[in-house]
Amino acid sequence: MATHLVKRLTSDPLLRSLFSVRLKTTSSQYVASRIRDATFEKLMDKYKNLLKVVSIQDLILANRSNDPPSVSVDFLNRLSQKLHLNRGATAFLRKYPRIFEIFYDPALSQPYCKLTPAAMQISREESVAILDTRTLVIDRLVRLLSMSLSKTLPLRAIFKVWRELGLPDDFEDSIISQNPQLFHVLDAHEPNTHLIKLVGTTPSDNNLIAAVENWRVTECCKDDCSIDRTEMRFSFKQGYPPSMKLKKNFRAKVKEWQKLPYIGPYENFTGAKTRSKRGLMELEKRAVGIVHEFLSLTVEKTVEVEKISHFRKWFGIDLNVRDLFLDHPGIFYLSTKGKRHTVFLREAYERGCLIDPNPVYGVRRKLLDLVVLGRRGLHSGDYKLSSSDSEEDDLQVMENEFHLTVEFFICLLLTLLGYLPGIIYALYVIVLLNPDRDDFNS
């Protein structure tokens, strides 16, 4: 009886509207049912480890009171869960000897971690690349604020995407404070919250053009353009996973959606739209245009869904952003690897690389290459605990301490199980494993 009632509710449009029965699957099921793209999944396999490396790198570089910048391994171990280091910080650091170097500090009697010369060089190159593109960085920030309904954004939201936007780590002082003709910092109604307001524009920003508009112009100018010029006016570039089968009705819906007019990300929007089916579709297409432009402003054309959700209210998007990405698999690709949801702008990539790379992206790829290399090409003895004063001595001390700890517990276990086996193992350790110890040679 209950089954027949549910079927009737879901089949009758009037009853369905009265009882608001949700036909769509749950959000988690919707994510799980998406069509995978092997190219993006393979790229995300590399990126999930890169993100962990970058998190540790930022912690090291933030501790500039040490010379060279470094953090204790014990501190990183305490942050293992937050950094998603499943096997602990020490095991993770040892996986990337080309990036991290563990050394023993005799003064503090504990191991520390610092960046290798190669990783430090990449960090300096990235800082130089960001500094050289200062004009572009300002333009990105102006465009981001221009998409807001009030030309205002919370500072904490921008802090979450400062790396994605290619901003310097001190952008509040080097970019915002240095350009008072463009940006003002305001106090929000909430405590300890500040807002950035756009108060001016640069000469190049008087007529802001979205990235998708440039693609439309390029496509229309092609001699072999197969799309009608009138359809191209509101179209987005589409590209689907190779394994995705496009049914006839799906193609028809996409074609209809492409023709639908919408308000661009830099156009004035009051939010006064009818709640009709067409009005909702136009609101959805406006949201697609905004997140498309947002991704176009990022260095690597990718961002975590959780981070972009912080801008939803300020952009006037009254939709679930994650479902928006899943509803348009030809424009975006959503990956769930690395215990996070990450969205890619599909049209910006080809075979796992940006089609139009920028200097900052080029430098970051060098770090990604080191992550991919891992320990390949290195012998087991190439990665050592080192110190600037006496590398080999401190290494030997720490190795002896580790071995003696293990041997002590083995000996204790054998003694508890039987007195004689414990004595025999103790003599074996003293005579054979450590014949050169000063305690017994003196």
C-alpha cells in the first residue's frame, strides 16, 4: 500500500508539488554516480599529495625565526590528522626527500624539518613570478570584487583562496594597503571580521569582459565554426568524459540550455527574477557564468568546492554549488580524491596540463614534478638525518637510540616468556650487534 502511495505521489504533478517530494537522489549518491574522467582523476592523484606538501611547506616558511626556516617533526606529528597524514608526519616527510630534509638539532635534542635547496629555489621562483605579475594580481582581485552584488567580499573568504588566485602571502599589506584608490578595508557587523570593498577601477577594468566571451569571439571568427552565430551568443564550451554516452534527449536539453540568455558575471543583477521554470534556468545559468569566471581567474583553473562556497551569498547564488558542477559535466569536472571535493574548469585542460599556462603555474609544476618523483632514483641510504655541524655523528646516535629501543623491548619480551632466551638475546646484542661501543671497550 505504501509503495502504491509513493508511486502516485511521484507520478502526479499536482500531488508532487503539494507534498514537495524530492525526486533527485541524495547529494552523496549524486556525487558517487557521476561519470569519472581518467585524465582528471590521474591528475588529482598527484595533486592530493601536492596539497599536503604545500601545507607543510607553508608551515616551514612561516617559521622564519629559525635559520634556515624549519619546524619540529614532533609539531608536525601533532598536526597529522589535520594535515591528513595517515601514517604520521615522519613517514610522509621521508616519502619526499627531494623536498624535505630532516635534521637533528643538538641544542633542542629533537629532529627538525626544513626544505631542501631545490624546494627553497622553487619557493623563491614562485615569489618572483607573483611579484612580476603584480598588475595581473590586482586585476584578478578587482574582477573578483566586481562579481559581488555589493562590490564587497569578506577578507576571510579571500584568505581561503589567496594561493589559488596567485596572491602574495602578504597581499593585505602589499596589494590592498598599497592601492587605496581601488580597495578599502571595512569593519563588518560580526566581531573580528573585515570586508574589502571595491571603490575604483583600473583603466583596463572599465569594460570587464568575461573569459567565456573571449572564447565565443574566437569561435565565431573560425572559418570551420559549426555552431550557429546566434546560438554562440550565450553558449559555453562543452567537453565530456570519453566514457560518457550522450543520449539524444540529453543533447537536446544541452542545446536548449546553450541558447538561454543570462546575466553575465559583471553585469548588474538585482535578484528580481520570476520563479518560473525559465526564470530558475536563467538564475542557474548566471551561477554557471559566475563560477566559470571564478575558475578562470585562478592560477591553475581549479579550486576546492568548500572554498568557493564562501562566496555564494556575496555573488547572489541561491543554489547548491556542488550540484551545479555535477549538473554541467561538460563545463566542470568534480573530483573527490584526497578527502576533498575539487572542481576543475574542463576547457582549460588538455591531457592533464593547462592549455594556456602562466608563469606561476609553470613554477608550481616544478614542485609537482618533485612530488611525483618521490623517492624514485634514490638509494635507501641517500636520505639521512643531518645536522650542519656533525651530520654522520648525530645520525649514528639517533640510529643507535632507535635500535636500542627496539632491542630492549625484544629482550624484555623474551625475558618475560623465558629467563634464558632473554639472557641469550642480551649477550647477542652486546657482543655481536654493538662490538665497538665505548661502554664495553673501555
